Amino acid sequence: MSDGICSRLPGRIVLAFLALSLCGCATYSQQATSMRDNLLTGRADLARITAEEKDVDEDDVLACLNTGMLRRMPDDYVGSNQILEIAKQRMEALYGVSITDSALSVTINDAVRDYKGDRYEQVLLHAYMAMNYLQLGKLDSARVEMLQADVKMMEWGEQPEEDPFVRYFAGMIYEALGEDDQALVSYRKARDTYIATHDRQMLEVPLMLKKDLLRMLAGQALWDEYRTLKSEFGLTDFKPVKPSEDFGELIVVLNNGLAPIRTEAAIMTYSAEIQSNVRVAFPVYEKESSPAKRSRLKIGGRHIDLETVENIDSLARHALDDDMPLVMTRAIARAVVKYQTQTQAQEQHALAGFLLTVTNLATERADTRSWTTLPKEIQIARVVLPVGTHDVSIEIVNAAGRVVDVVDASVNIAPMQHSFITRHWVAPVPAKAAVATSK
């Protein structure tokens, strides 16, 4: 062994084992799986402990997003918005492309890049902050979040990148504030966006939105558009109800189930640049999950079905499909760089080459990060109720039509005002299930 090679070997060994030690750290996927396992067994409290077992790193967007969602599940709306605001500001700071991030993703793996969220996640962040503000009675603050979401969607400039639920939800908030003109604009945009994004979400224009749009058109005496849409929607029997001082409206938002979780896959592919097969790792979503549980409201003796207005499961899968060409391009480029460095090391010293080969294999990991505490679907119901206090139950129903869980709430309906209830459901809470079984 020459003196030159000997002098270079220790440094290479240190670098190799340093890289291996980095790979030994717990991956995001492991933590996400732990959180989800707790949520799927009805233990949102344990999922939150997992997310916050260490002080949340304010630079870690994903940790802030998951913590924010887990805080709002037990109705900690103030705490949820505090951490979601940090995530929002960090995402804005990361909006520009980082040269350092790009370089690291080519030499190590995509998971070392700062996480700024897929576009659907960036927009839904505003929606969840708005939901928190609604539960806190801060309508104006909720409105600000929806305006920020609108700015974000307009920055992208492509209608398929708009979120129909966010458009629809914004209209509800404007209507609650008495801004009927703005509400009508949002309802129109929501209807157009549901049509434009049908292949992405596999959702038709919700029946509820059709009726809301007709009701707003009638309220503003826009009869030509009213008659055109009434015919297009096939709602020939629809009759708009005029507001009354004896009634108000309840809007229920249910975050149902869990979004899919990313896992890792790997393949061998041929690189013409080095005339050799290389191993590349890339993220995939688990196989298609079963449909979300059906849900309905029970108020008095009435049952009202909730309607799915956002299919986050489908959004997540399409977002990854759209990103995959660039993901694979980076993965192949990274594999080529790693192959070249280990070949050079092998030529200098067998041990150095071996260590670098092992390191390259260990660091070739897919980026499996995503906002995994998002729901699978968002479902909504709107119902006009008499003024006063009402007990409301959200019944979770299985495919056989059997009620498997109930989420209870109480709401005060004010004259000609809108009240909101936003809840999450993933699985029955064990303590509640035991009580229900004993009855």
C-alpha cells in the first residue's frame, strides 16, 4: 500500500461510517407508522405523545404539521394553530428552490431535502387553520386563511392545481360573514374546479354544493343563471328557502380516516452513462385502501348523510405520480454519482471501495415523508335547525349499515347565523367502545 493511499484511507473510512451512522437514525417512516398505529387503535392521545416526545423542531415542517393535526383532534385549537402557523411560515421560507438541498439530494438521497409539502398539503394547511379559528369563534381570522389559500392557488396558475373543497369551504365562511357576493363567486369556482379535477379526485360536483349555488343565485335574483344550472343539475323540484329569524344553519365537517402512508420500493435499472445496472429507491403508496366509513348526522329523529367533498387519498397518490419522473431522474443521477465514487475508491484501496459501496447502499433511501395525519376524506353536511341548543351525533356506519361508533357534540343555533362543528374520526376510542359494548 502506498503512502498516498494510506493517508487517504482513514478519511474515507470516517466518512463511510459517518454516513452509516446517519442512516441508523430513526426514519420519519418509523415515527409515522407509530403515530398511525395509535390512531388506528383509537389512541390519538398516544399518537400525540409520539409526535411530541421531543420538543418539536420548528424547522421541521412535517413535525409541525403532524403535531398541529394531533392537537386539534382533542379540541386544542389554540395549540394547533400555534404550531401550524410555524409550519406555514417555514413552508413560505422554503418556497424557493434551495441549491444546497438540490445538491444533497443528488449525492445522498431525497429525504435530506427540506420538506415544504405537496401543493395539496400547502393549501389544506390554510383550511385546517380556518377550521380551528371557526371553532374558536374567530370568523374573520378564518376568512384570512382562505384568502391566503386563494393567493397560494393563484400563484400556481393552473386550474387543476386548485382545490375544490377549499373553494367550497371558503364560500361557506364568506356566507357566514354575510358576504354573499363573495360566497357566490367561491361556489361557482368550487363547481368548476370539481369538474376540472374529476380525474384527480374521482368526485362529482357535490349535491350540497349544487343546492348552495342555486340558493345563492336565487337570493341575488340571478334568474337566468339559476334556471340554466337548475336544468343542468337536474334539480327541477328544488325550491330555495328564505332565511327566517326562527332558524339558523349547522355545518358539520368530518375528517374521516387517514391519508395513505408512503413506503419504499427499489429496482435495478440500466444506466447508459456508466454502462451498468444501478439500484434506485423511490417512494410508493401502499395498495389501494378500503373506502372510508360512511357517516351521517343524527339530530332528534332525523338522519342526514354527510357528503364527501375532498378525497385526500386520491390527491396524495396523484401528487406522487406527477412527481415520479423527477424523482426517478434524481435517483438515477444519484446512483451514477455513487457508482463512480465507489469505483474510484475501489481503484485506490479495496477496503475503502467496500466501505463506500456499503455506505452508498445504506444511504440510497426513498423520501417517504408526507402529512400522514391528514384524513382519507373530508365529509360535510349542512342542515337548517330551529334556534336553540341541539345535541348532535355523527354516526359512523360500516358497509353493512351498522353503526360502529358515534361522535357526540352540542351546538347552539343563533337566528340566521351559521354554526360549525369540525371533528376527526379514525377508529373507536377503546374506553368508549367498552362502555358501548357493556350497554
